[in-house]
Amino acid sequence: MSDLVARVLAVVERIPAGRVLSYGDVAELASAPTPRDVGQVLQRHGSGVPWWRVLRADGTAAPHLRDEQLARLRAEGTPMTPFGGDAVDLRRARWTTATGGSDTQTSLFD
């Protein structure tokens, strides 16, 4: 396993139930070159970690993962947007402890 793969999986493994990070957040925390690299690692090696807790920057799931990912997030009680619940409310659900942020983050849905 490459160092990049190990770093990405270690970050994703630590995301608590009911919380999420964006691909960009994981890239920053794992020192990955780009968010796309995080997606590639998860696609190839992510079956053993809670991959469903990693989303696009707008709180949506990738189309090919959407149904399963949203079902898993809802089952964990992850805060969803009030607009049909088709995306995660990042302001409430982002794992701020990992990113060093505050509890009041900007949401794309305000």
C-alpha cells in the first residue's frame, strides 16, 4: 500500500458517524495532491473505511454512489439539507475537529 493510500484511508477511518468531510478536506488533511486523488484512493481501496462520509464540496454524493451513500448517511443521523434531503448540510455535519474549523461554518444552502 502506498503512503498516499495509507494517509487517505487513515483520515477517512477517523470520521465519526453522523459527520462528513469533503474530498478537499480529506486531501488537505492527508496531504494528497488533489481531491480527485482522494476519490481514486477511495474507489480502489476504500471498502474497509466509511467512504460514504466523504462528499463533494457542495454536500452532494457522486451520482453513481448517491442512493447508497445517502441511505448510509441518513441511517447515521447525518444532518441533511432542508431542500428535499438530497445533500448533507455541511455547516452542521462537517467534522470540524479534523479541519480545525469552528462550529459556525458557511453552508452553500443558506
